[in-house]
Amino acid sequence: MSGRPSSLRWGLAAVVAAAAACAPEPAAQPTESPATTVVIATTAPLTPSSSTAAPSTAYPAVAGDAVGSWVPVVLARIPHDPEAFTEGLLVDGDVVWESTGLYGSSTVRRTDRHTGEVLASEPLDRGLFGEGLELIGGNLIQLTWQEETALVWDAASLVQTGAFAYEGEGWGLCLLDDERLVMSDGSSTLWVRHPATFEVTGQIEVAREGHPVADLNELECVDGLVFANVWRTNEIVVIGDDGAVVAVIDASALEEELFASPNRDVLNGIAYDPATDTFLLTGKWWPTSFEVRFVER
């Protein structure tokens, strides 16, 4: 599962009942219940099509039906808190917003884009396991793993201002456009939600050459594509159009560089910086974030 270090077990799920205690008055927030959930079973395309969108120079052009094979080229190395169990990562100018996981130590935090210094951090309730994160306007939306609650934070103050309810697990989150949030739950399905209501509006089945790709974790949306960490691997899959994987990124060289950090866990954390046209990659308990561009292998 997304949030879990490989050495932990599923028994921690017993604390999920504490999630409700951290949410504000539910009547003031849009929520989702079994009676009102809208699920569209047919595949919703990821538009605009990656074949027509002008690509960033941060990654190669997507070529037809062939699945690209990409690797990261490191441009800079930035310190990263080695005690941060990274679950969500995003760049906002000179700030990197980060969600960290684990029961009892989950946080939402603001860090310096250039130095990695933690500028502000707010702990989650001990019964909540922080997961994917996205910035919408002046609000941060932070998923929780099994607590079926998305926390809404005021980005300026890091004060929680609301919450959304959802069914199932929360892993990764990214904003595809003004009307579509993409959410992963650890399966091969990406759920499309409305950013204002968190209501499900569609779903995307992700497959590589016809085979489902499970364990989709942290997400980043760029140019109509979804970049997704694959849990327990050093791979990032690039998803386009109707859910087909258009490229696979092998980031194993980054972990190999961290051989002197034995306590690190898996690669997880991908954020695009439009100001520099680069990506930031890091992992759970990694001491370094890598600024990279992707190139053909």
C-alpha cells in the first residue's frame, strides 16, 4: 500500500475511527456517501491528447503507440528531510508543499524549493495517515490512507478549514484541469473527481500494452499526462489519453546514489516545476530531492 513502509503491517488500520474527530462540522462541507456517490463506469479520456499537446522539454515527446523508455538526468541535488515519509509533493514557485505519512507522525508542510528547509509544518491527528496532496487556489487538499477523509488546509496559515468524505483508500492526487482532480487508490484505477465538490465524475483504467498497472501511488499531472509512481518499484509510469501507459521511467539510478542511506524506503514523490521546466523526485525517508529532466534511454 501507498503509505506503508515495507516493514510495517496492515494492523495499523484499526485507528481509522479517529479520522472523524479531526474534520470540521460536516454540514458545512460537501461530502460523498454510498447513496450519493456518482461513479461513471466507462473510461473517461485524459484530454487533451498527449499526441497533440505541446510537450515540455522536461521529458521526451510521446511517440505514437510505442511505450517510451525514459531515465532521469540529474540537474541538481537538494537536501530533503530524512525523517519525512513522503506521500505527496508539489511545487508552488519558491515553495515545495509536502504531505508525509505514518500514524502519529503525518504532517502537511511547506519547504524551501531551493534549500529543502522546512519552513512550516502542521501535524495531523494521530489517527490519520497522510497521503497525496494538491494545491487548488489557496487551499491544499490532503488525502488520508484508510480514513476516507480528505483534509482541506488554508495554504497561507496551514489551518484546517474543512474536509471531504470519500470511499476507499487515498494514495495520490493531482489536478488535471479546472474540473478534474485525478486520484489513485493503490489499484490500476484512477478516479476523476470534481475539485470543488470531490464528487466522482469518472474513472480511468490504466494499462501498459493491454495489461493493468496496479499500485499506482503519488501522482503529478503535466500537459494532459499523469505521471505516477508505482509503489515498491523505481518506476514512474506516464499515462495519457484513455489510460494507456505511453512511457516508463526507470529511476533506479537515484536510489543507487543513496546507498549510504540504509534507512530509506521506496521512491515516492514527483513534482513538476513550470518555472524551471524540471521535475523534483524524492522518496520516503530520502535525504535528497533530485531535480531532473527525463530523456530517452
